[in-house]
Amino acid sequence: MSKKITASVVVIGNEILSGRTQDANIHYLACELTKLGIQLAEVRVICDDEFDIIEAVNHCRAKYDYVFTTGGIGSTHDDITAAAVAKAFGRAFEIHPEAERILLNHYKEKANKTRMRMAWMPNGAELIDNPVSRSPGFKVENVFVFAGVPIIAKAMFDNVRASLTGGPVLVVQTISSLDISEGMIGEHLRDLQDNHPGVDVGSYPFLKSGGFGVNLVVRGENKADVDAACEDIKVIITKAGGTALDQETEGDEF
């Protein structure tokens, strides 16, 4: 199989951890990265703490091909992500001339000290355009620093999408059954995975209309390998007394 291209997302913000704000960026980034053939391998949600940000960024940038952070690059006292990223890379934290120009042109006579804090970035950072509110994100090596507001994070990702190098886009197929639980076929699935090393098989149980069901998701680079595994799954379900369906059935997965 081809080398996997991997990514991590670091969500930064006390408001996420307190439950006051519900994160929407993880789901969006996971879906978009998958389309590019980039596997989202780790997600961290951390507080607005300098040490935690530095530790998370340094851990993830060493382990994964790409790191995307969201949150903490606004203009208030608790927006410390940019400064922490500078420390993580051992770079000076200073005014980025182009970011300063963008903010001055945008705010004009309203460009006060608070708003101009958003022009401070790690030395050598590459700007990420923000067409929504104009305050740019930035990139340092393999770390992309986005705003936390979902509409802005999406716009920033759209502006770096073309620069990302992905691996093969996986073929994904789902076989569902409404009338058996995963516990009835668990041991057979273990053997199935061993017999089909070219694919990944995931089992996702759900509740629907008071009964248990299961979605079996097969992912792989080669369609023939995925098809072969799906056919064996259908046999397993049938032998267990269930009915195999070729489409994912909606339910409450857990």
C-alpha cells in the first residue's frame, strides 16, 4: 500500500472545553482531508494555555505530515496561539509587515492597538488569506494556524487546499444489517480482517426502532480488494441469520 499522508487537528479554546461553544471544525476538516487522501490521525482539544499549545504543536508536527490548529488568533488577551506557536518553533514573535498592511487597509481609522495585535506572528510565517474578516491566518513549516470561527476556518482551509499533497483517495463501501448485532459476528470479523490485509474494516453498531444493527465500513486503496472484503462480509451476515444491505442504514451509532 502507498505511504499514508497523515494530519492532526489541534482545537484551542477554553470555550470548547467548557461546553459553551460546540466545535464544528473537526468534522469539516476530517471530511475535506479525506477527500484529498489525507488521513486525520489525531485530534486534540486543549485550553488556552501556552505550555499546552507548545507541547501539542511540537508533538503533532513531529509525528504527522500536516497540523491544523483552530482558535486563539483573535485580538483579545486570551488569544495566545500565535505567540505560543512562535515559541514552539523557537522563532521571534513580531509584526508581519503584510499582515499589518492588510489590517490597516481593512480597519483604516478604526485600526487600534487591540486589532493590530492580529498582525503579530512568528518570524517567517506565510500568510493564509481570510476573505471573511480579513485578519489572516498563517503557516509555519507543516503547521497551519486557523481562526476558530467555523466560516473563517473553512475559508482559510479553502485557501491552502491546493498546496496540500495527499495520498490515494480511499475507496469506501458500507455493508449494513438491521437484524443482527456486531457481537454476533465479532470473531468472524477478526478473521475477515486477517484475510484481507489490503483493507481496513470498521464495525459501527447502532440502535434503530428499538433494535440493534451494524454498519460495516470497508476502506482501501484498491476497489477489487474492497469489493472482495464486502462479499465476504455479506456471507458472514447471512450465516449469522441477518440480511446484508449495500447501503449504510441511518441509526444512532455508538
